[in-house]
Amino acid sequence: MGVVEKIKEIEEEMARTQKNKATEYHLGLLKAKLARYRQQLLEPTTKSGPAGTGFDVQKSGDARVALIGFPSVGKSTLLSKLTHTQSEAAAYEFTTLTAIPGVLEYKGARIQLLDLPGIVEGASQGRGRGRQVVSTAKTADVILIMLDATKSDEQRRLLEYELDAVGIRLNKNKPDVVFKKRTTGGITFNCTVKLTKTDEKTIRTILAGYKLHNCDVMIREDITTDEFIDVLIGNRKYIPCLYVYNKIDSISLEQVDKIARSPQSLVISCEMGLNLDYLVDRIWEELRMVKIYTKKRGVHPDLDDPVCLRKGSSIETVCNSIHRSLAPNFRYALVWGKSSKFSPHAQKVSLAHAVQDEDVVSIFTK
């Protein structure tokens, strides 16, 4: 029996099993097995057969945004509208057959927008080059799920399922769980909160299923069984996501209003150019980036070419993004802006100082 058949068999058994206190240990074991088989499907242990060809797209710019959706929902049209890249668009499905990158320039930042081929149901198991598409999506900082507003919500559920199956967790935070393997000493289990969605017995059963008999487990939030399995596997990606509904010019105003009020959802029309500016603003918000301006001694700050970094970045990150020789030879830096204690005056800071949006930084070296 192949891995795909085993996965199907476990999913059928889980669907048949009633969810209650008596069956939660059995379901926990099934979930652990399912996660393990899906892992084998994504990263085969054997090296037989020719090497697969992926989408070799170099990461460029300050951030990467991936466009994912079923065929003919308007991904290529959106890429052409937002960037200066022409992605072939036509009235038939599967027009785009490889990943096409474009660059969106916004507030001085260069954001790489990646138009991925349309995926089909069963993509996580390799159908229609789906595995390459979702693997490329793992490298993105934000995922835009493109949906057809004229079709049912089933398309959204299917896409979420395919991304979940390959270890992409949309709009979720990493569980606050510390897990460390040891060579001896058995299992040490500590919990700082009351667990309502799982219990210690289920967690110990899952650890036994993964042949982990010596480890430390510290749980600091009320997690589910699935979230604990994610921590054990350790290769899950937690990526913010926006649901972009295209073709709103073909539906009623009441439907547009209902969709627009859903969390993390936007309504646009690529054909008529409706709401595209708001989409770009929301992408920038989800990226959670800050702009830092640099200043040479005795010169006005350079406001045309900012350094774009993640929120919570330090002066050390600023140094490394300018040139790798700055941090080893660093003496001190002067910072003007929100992060300065003495704003509007400068503050003398070290490498560990956290910068904020629109700070002006002057770096002094040895």
C-alpha cells in the first residue's frame, strides 16, 4: 500500500470515528500517523527516480508575496496591473505554467510578487505540479489567495486544505511550546495553563508514536493535539494570508458587502481596476515592515532610498542590510525618531537597540 492510500485510509477512519472523550486518544494517534505520512509524501526518503524540477525563482527585493488560486481567477491579470511585468492571461485555464515574478514598488520598498500556476484539488499529493507550487509558497512572507467571487466558498476551503496538508499555517501564530530532545531521563512534562483541548495522556501517546521517550515538554498556552504535532515535526510555516475575491463586477452589491466584511478578506476587480490601491495598502500592513533612513555625518538624511526591515529589527540588522563589514567594526549609532528616548533629539545606541518605522540612523565605525 502506497503512502497516498495510507493517508486516504486514515482520513476515512477519522471521518468515521465519533469525537468524544473516549476516542480522543485514538484520534490523537491517527493525527500523528497522518502527519508522519504527509511528511513522507513531501520529503521522500528514497532517492529513486529522476530529480524533480522546481520553480527556480531567486528571492529579490525586501519581501516576497505569493499569489495562489485555482486556474482562471485573475492571478496573471493582477500581476500585470500591480507590476510592470507582463504575465500571459487568456480566457482558458492553465495559461500560466511556471512561476512568474514581478516587482511592486511601494513607499520605497521593492516587494516581489510571484504569480504561481493554478493549483488543482489534490495538489499537496503532487497533482498538476501542485507540490512545486505549494513548496514555493512556503518561501513567501505573505500569501494572497485569489478567489472567484462568482463561485462558492468551497474553493476557499479546498485551497486552505491543500496548504494545510503541506505544513503552511495561515494567519496563525506559532504555539508557545518548548520541546527539547534528550538522551536519557524519560519524559519531563510541564504545563503553565489548563489544557482544555487536549491532555497529558494524549501528548504522551503521541510522543510514544514518534518513538520519543526522552524529552522535555513545556506548554505555555492552551493548544490542540494538531498544534502539538506541528511543534514535534518542527517544519511548519506560519504565514499571514489575505483572501482576495476577484470579479466583483459580476455579483450583486449585497454579496460584495458580505464578502468585504469577512476577516482578512478583500474585494477587487482586476478587469475594471477596482480597489487595487487598498489591496496594496493591506499587503504592506500584513508584511509588518519598517522603513529606516540612513544619514551621513554633516549631511541631510537620505529620504529617497530607505532600508526596509521587519518590525522588531535592531541596529545590527540595519548594519548587515547596508554592508556586512559595518557590524564587526561598529562603535555606536545615533538614532532620531520614534525609538529615540530623547525625541526629537538623537540618542546614542548600541547594536541591540530596536528601531521603529521612519527612524533616521547614523552609524559610526572604528
